[in-house]
Amino acid sequence: MSHKKRKLLLTIPALQCGGAERVMIMLANYWASMGWTIHLLTHEPPGIKPFYPMHSQINLIQINALSLKWYLLPWDFLKRIWFIRKAIKVIKPDGVLSFLDMNNVVTIFASVNLKTPVWVSERIDPKTAVISKAKKVLRDFTYQFASRVIVQTRRIFEGMPKFLQIKTRIIANPFPIAEGSIDSLNQNIIAVGRLDFQKGFDLLIQSFKKVSSDFPGWRLTIWGEGNERGALESLIQHEGLKDRIRMPGKTQDIFQELSKASIFVLSSRFEGMPNALGEAMSMGLSVISTDCPTGPRELIDHGENGLLVQNENTQELASALQKLMGDQKLREQLGKKAAQSMKAYDIKTISDQWERIFDEKS
């Protein structure tokens, strides 16, 4: 397709460690490398450094509104709207791209009567997202006034309210083409994500416990940080796995850590389209994932390029772990096919899909 240079304003609450943040940075960096003018607005205080590397030509705008309790105080809600509206009026972008539901709501309000297209992106299944009824009503009402609503999977699309589906489009996450190789002989399992209920690391720890005595040489590393660290550490201690499971925190070079493992596990209870899973597959790891809503089923063809297990079923997850831990050849076969399948999600292919939406008429 033919590419034209664009001027875009991208907005997201913060640019710290997370899946939505990683995708926005990937898109912003790619578009800046194409010569587009990219302004990236966050609610963080000035001087906060993005967690992921950012292209030098991107103009980072930090409006220092992250701590505002806008969902409790109408004035703070209006203040966020004012900041974003001012940026739109000053920059005069060809359009605004917003990530994350309540940030999307604020951005749509900020664009009222400015005649600037606003594209909003849902980053998780609205049916399983844990939000209040009031927020859900506000989100669904506001999305009617977006130029387009972008979701990541067919199942998320089908979960959108019927009146929004007419302006909803599906674009998967881009995944980097990973370099390096996997040593299928190593006995390391890796998992990545926030340490919270959604990611289901408690389920993974319990499943690993079921097979740990049969595979004494294997170790599990869980990368990430979050509010359930204490509970997970207590669970590891209770299960007698302190010497077998590590939780080192965050890492800025996840591909280096993936290269040290031969099995990746996604144990989430729900997702949008899990970046960590796609990155592991692109790296050539053998992968196991819960068949949670949504994302894993879109990436994994069970038995061909990975294994899917019933959501929240620790026995099935343990059996899948046992299957891969005991079969080096199967790990190699699944990993090779996983890497091949991820070529459909390279950044150029995904960017082309975004451009087609930018060019759509309302």
C-alpha cells in the first residue's frame, strides 16, 4: 500500500512496563522511523522516563495528571479533558489514537467539536474486564462518538455491544521478529506478567508443584511486579518451592530472559492479546497457555505451535507441563512452528492495517 506521512497525537495514561504500553511504543517508534510526526501524551509527571526505548524524534508530552482522582472528583475529570483538548488544539494532528478504556473516554470528551478523528483501542476483553457498572455505561456511551474502535481479536469484537460493532475493527498486536536461539536442552520454564489475579500465577505455582518431584532439575522463573507479590511468595514457601521458583521483578530485556528458557507458560484467567505469549512464540519457545478469553486461541493452534489447556484447570496445566518437560523433541517441534506462525504479526503488516483504518471515512 502507498504510505503518506502523517501527524498523530497518541495518548495513554503512562509508559511504564505493560502490554498496552509496549504496543504503543512499538507503533510510535515505527511510525517515527517512517518520517511521521508523532506526539505521545501521557498523564505522568514531567521527567518520568518511559520503560521501553523511545525513538528520538517522538515528542513526549507529560501532563502531570496521573494522580488526579478524576473518577471521584468531576473537577479532576475535567482537568484531564482540558489538558488533552489543549494538546489537540495546539498540535492540530491528523488524528488522535488513544489506548485503554478510561483514557479513551477522556480523550473522546476532549475532542468534542474539534473535528479531529479519534481512534480508541480496547486492550482487553470488555466482558471480563473488572470495571464498575458506571464506568462500563460511560465507556459504551462515549465510544459511539469515536471515529473507530479497535479491538485485538474476533472474540473481543463479538463481545462488544451490537451498536458499537459497526465502527469496530480488529487489529492484532505487532510482535517483534526475535533474534537468537533457544536451547531446548535447558530445564527452565518462564512466565511473564503483572503479579496480580488476572495473570493466574497462583495457578501456575500450584501446577508446577504437581510435577516438580518428577522433574527435580527444572526451575520456574516468573518475571514481573505487582500487588500479589507477597501472596505469591507465601504460596511458594507453603508449597516448599523456594529453591525451585524465582520472581526477580521486572526486566527491560525480556528476549534475553526468554532465551534462557525452553518452555513459556501463560496462566492468565483473562487477556486481550497477550504480548508475552507472542514474544515467546516469536523467539521459538514451546508454549503452554490457558484457553482464556481472549488472545491465546488466536495465536495457538493446539498441538501444532503450542498447547492450550482449560482455563483455571491446574491439573490440565500440570499435565501439559509434564508433557513438554519430558519431551525435548516435542519442545523443538512446537517452538519451530511457533516462530514461523508469528511472522504474520510483524510490525509492517500490523502498521498497514492501522493505516487503512486511518484512511477510512466516518
